[in-house]
Amino acid sequence: MSDSSIPLKAAGAEWCDTPIDTPIDRVALAACWGLATLEHYAEVGSTMERAREIASDRLVPLPAIVMADLQTAGRGRQGARWWQAPGSLAVSIVLDVPGVIAGVTSLTPAGPPPIWSLACGVALAEAVTAVEPTVSARVRWPNDVYVQGKKIAGIIVESVAGGRVIFGIGVNTSGSIQEAPTALAPKLITLPDLTGRVMSRTTLLVEFLPRFFQFLRAITVDPSQLVLRYQPLCDLSGQMVTIYRGEQFLHGCCRGIAADGSLLLDTAAGEMQITSGSLSDPAAAWRPDPESA
């Protein structure tokens, strides 16, 4: 297919000519919600790094996505490293907030609202199940997608000066946990592990992108829509969980989320709304040895 419909190719970029699943359909992706820019690399350190450059360049048309067949330094929240098998979906999406979400003109000093990562998780879980109905994908606060109690996708959201936001997404669309580092294998799962086949990255993105953008607009008008779509997908409802916040932690039973995206936790001291924190001990985050990174 011709690349002429995609206006940007970074200087020195190596386009991926041999994708591991199926060739990336640039035309189909360009048609998704008016997607203006697509960069697809064989290998990068992190798609987020390139996405930050795009976000700071006012000449690059948005929305934009950066994809890679292999990330050598992918990262999640709180500095944890992110592992994926080569060929899995690794993508960063750069949005101009006013251009996507009606009525939003700026970001708060604290950055993107927490409901955005949850909205991304809901749309992603819905998209995975829509593409592969045998897979029941669920959302785990604040930013992960799980299947059968194991992580299949992660999300990170960053704001950039001038009202631009980057959503970094990694989905295990290829490979197997047998390829994962020993410390991570028990916590992860891949789509081939579940179905015996790779999921097309193009197919997943075509399902996900319009769903995600429409959902962002919907919750801006009516925040209660987040709870309505999140609650049936909540991976933790009724479960005892521990929330880590710095050197402190809270323990209680998950009751879902509030309209602002905070986690509802039933504790010994009563119900609490948790606006930030992690379900994983930051001290136990996976950081590979320098020689193997």
C-alpha cells in the first residue's frame, strides 16, 4: 500500500517492512477518527519518547500515533519497565485535547484527569473482547487490562504543555509468557496464550481508536458514563486489595470506582475514595539487570 496518505515520516526513521503479525494497514488506520500522522518503526527505545517529540512540534498534524514492533526500553508507571514479546502492539497516541474532546480547552496543572486512563482501559478492554469474543478482558484500576487475573495490557498517560496528551499503550497481542522474564511470567498473559493465534494490531487499533475517542467525549459531557461502563468490567470488585502510596499502604475491599475515577475502598475505618496509588508495591517493580536491559 502507498504511504502517501500519511504525511509524516521522521528524518532517519526506519519503517517496519516485515511486521510479525500482518502488514500494518496504513489506510485503515489513517481513516480512524481522522488520524493524521502514523509512524511505524521496526525498533525504538520507547514509543513515548518519540511521541513527546511529536507533541512538542506544532507542525505535526494530530491525532498522531507512533508504533514499534520492538521496544527496548518501554516503561510503565513509577519507573517500572514494561516487557512485551516482539511484534506486540506498542503504540503511543498524541492528542490535541480541544480537538478531540468538545468543551475541554486546557489541562489542570496536575496533568490529565485520572478518568482518562480509566476511559482508555475501558475502551481497550472492550476492543479486545470485540475482536476476540472468547477473551473476557477486564479493567484493573488505575491503568491496566487483565484477563483471567493476569495482565495483558498496560496504559500510561502524560500531559504536554499546550493542551496535548500522550496515551502510551502496550498490549500482548503476540508472543507467549514462556518468553517473558522469569520474575514476570506468573503475572502476565498474551493473546496467543489464550487463543493460539496472534491478534492483528491493525484490527485492534481500528476497533479501539474510534471507541476510545468517542468515550472521551462522552465522559466529558456526562462523567457518570465512566462508572456505567467501568463497573461491569472491574477486575477487583468485591476483592480485598492493598493500595501503595509512597511508604504508606491501605487495605480494604474494592467497591468499584466513583464518577471522578477514584477507587472506592471499604476499609476498617469506613469507605474511602482513593485518588492515587498503586496496586503493586513500587519497591517490587520489575527492573531488569543493566546487562539484560
